[in-house]
Amino acid sequence: MLGRGIIKNMNAELPKNQQELDRIFNTARIPEPTEFNGEYFVDMLTGLPSLRVFKHRKAFYLDDGKAIGNNILFKGFVWGSFYLEEGFCESYDRIKVVTISYKVPKNSLITNKMIDYVRCIEKDRLYLGRFNYLLMGKIKFLGYFSLKRKETT
């Protein structure tokens, strides 16, 4: 279900308004960690500037049945590994989400404090996420982002 009717035309841009994105996030479907597969372009919608001009994307794959992945810039510069799991959006009404956790030993002390909460607008195509950072033991919301499946040719 496309955000329960909030987004009717999937070719339309997602809003940049936090209240509209809150509404979409609340009504979007809870994805399964294993449904993410392949590359998805990342576009910051609020808060931080988007790295889309650097071809920022997340690459997801399964390793021994566990959903994992990396952030990628340009043609293959990897800058942060992560794993996916079912969870709750801690600083936002504790609604169910897929959590993208960067708490991976090979990440830097800065990167491993990133936490994304993701819900599904259209399975295998479009997801809405909340980018967060763990600062002094508290999760701080830094902005919404979209994950849009990279078209394969």
C-alpha cells in the first residue's frame, strides 16, 4: 500500500515538509529486512544536505540469511557497513520499523553511531527513512531520506 493513499503518483517527488513526511512514515508499511536487495539511491529530504550529486546509494544483500549492506558514493567508494533488523523507532512513538544499524566493528567511531529507521512506501521500489545519530546516549533525529531502487538495465 502506498503510504495508505498518501502518495498516489509514484513518479511524483516526495514532499520536503517534515509534517507531511511524518504522516507518510506513520502510515507506510513495515518492511521485512530481507526484502531489501540491490542498490537504492539515497536522497535526504529534510535536515542534512543530500549526497545525491555524489551518487549516494545503499547496497543491500543477504549474507548467510542476514540482511547487510554498505553506503556507496561515486562508482564504488564504500563508507559505512550496516546490518538490518526488525525494531522500533526509539525517538518517535516506538512504531515498528526496519532498523539499519551501523554498529559494525569495521566502521569508524563516528559512523557506528548512525541509525536509520525505515518504512516501505512501495515494496522493492521506494522507502522512507529517518536518519538518526546516537549522541551522548540519546538518539537525535537529523532528517528524512528516501531510498529509491536503482533501475537495472
